[in-house]
Amino acid sequence: MAVAKHVADKSAFEQQRHSEIADGILKALATEGALHMTEIVALELLYSARSVADYESRWEGLASLPWLHLDEAVAGEALGLQHRLATRGQHRRPIPDLLVAATAIVHDATVLHYDRDFDLIAEVSDLSARWIIPPGTGHGGQSGDR
């Protein structure tokens, strides 16, 4: 039986540092081989590295996950998502969120997040998205309160 694929957005990884629940979910999915990485999330996570040693340590963990790659189909899906959001006047979603959502759609994966932008994207697509912890219960302002 195939394991359902998941992609964690940067916002989910940020909650992992502050929430035992988020940490447990991501660790369990990684152990099961169900947590996947994509280039845009890796770039966002590696951006915060404070040294080359920190960067390489972070990269080692990310590289050990299975990957869902950005490709022409993902780029096309991201443009389509942005257009569908534009018809509602909601197209100014962060580009990384559009790319993460498009990657999940193309690769039939669920996005784990702590960001309301994914709820908006799901309203105009068949994106499968799940809050890593309930909105409003996490650390920081990443719940997308707009």
C-alpha cells in the first residue's frame, strides 16, 4: 500500500520548533517516508542558516527526504492558481506558497502548513491542505491573518 505524500511548507517547519504536536507530526511522517521536500521549501529553510556549518547541517536533513521536484508542470499549475486567485482579487499570495501548492497538486500530495494562504488556494483548486496545528494556536504571525 502506498504511503500518502505530504509536503510541509516553511510555516509548518517554523511551528515544529515551538510545538510538540507539530514536531511529532513531521517526525512521524518523515519516519514513514511520507514527508517530502521541494526546492522552494528547501531554499526558504536554508535562507535562515547562520553559518556554512549550519547550512550544511540543515541541508543534510533536507536532502535525506524524498523530493517532489519543481518542473514545467508545476510552473504551469502555479500560474493557473495565480490566475484563478486573480479572478477573485486574491492573486497577491506569496510566490513560494503558490509553488508549494502547485507542487503538491501536480504530485498528488497534501500540504501541511500554518498559513491561511493555503486555505485561499484550496478554495480555487483541488489542493489538499492541512493545518499542522489549529490556526491561532501557534507561534508567530504565520497564520496569515490578513
